[in-house]
Amino acid sequence: MGKSLIELHLQRGRLIERIAHQRATLARQAAPIKAACDTTDWALAMVRYSVRHASELVQRHPAATAGLAAALFALKPRRIMRWLSRTFFVWRSWRSLRQWLPRW
């Protein structure tokens, strides 16, 4: 009876070691998935933040929003895309310049 108890303890120890190895392997293999999920979570948080602040902006300035919508409707789609690309370029340039400028 004593010998079988020792064998059970040895088998238990081997199983615990095997489980630890499998957990480490799973964690290593799941690292890219975790990174993708983290990126997705960050992107969703940014979208939620942007939508929340855009809706607050629309509520605070309804006339300006209506004027902007009317101006976009009056312009042709090609012209809208040109202005959007220019705006994006200026915004991106400002963000990169802000890193080099001292804080005021």
C-alpha cells in the first residue's frame, strides 16, 4: 500500500510539472493574440472617446455643425476629399511638431 501511495505522489508531481509546462507554452503561443486584442481594445477606446467628444461638440455648437454640414453638402465630393486630406496633413504635422516644441 505504501508503494502505491509513493507512485501516486510521483505521478501527481509529474502531472503538475506537465501542466505548468503546458501553461507556459500556451501563454507563449497566445502572446500575438493578446497583442492583437490589446490593440483592438485601444482602438475601440479611441473610437468611443472620439464619438463622445464629437457628440458633445455637436450639442454645444449646433449652428456651427449645421453650417459645416451645409458647406460639405454644397461642395463637390472631390473638393471635400482634397480639403480633408489637407486637414489631415496639417493635423499630423502639428502632432509631430508638438513633440519638438517646448511646453508652454
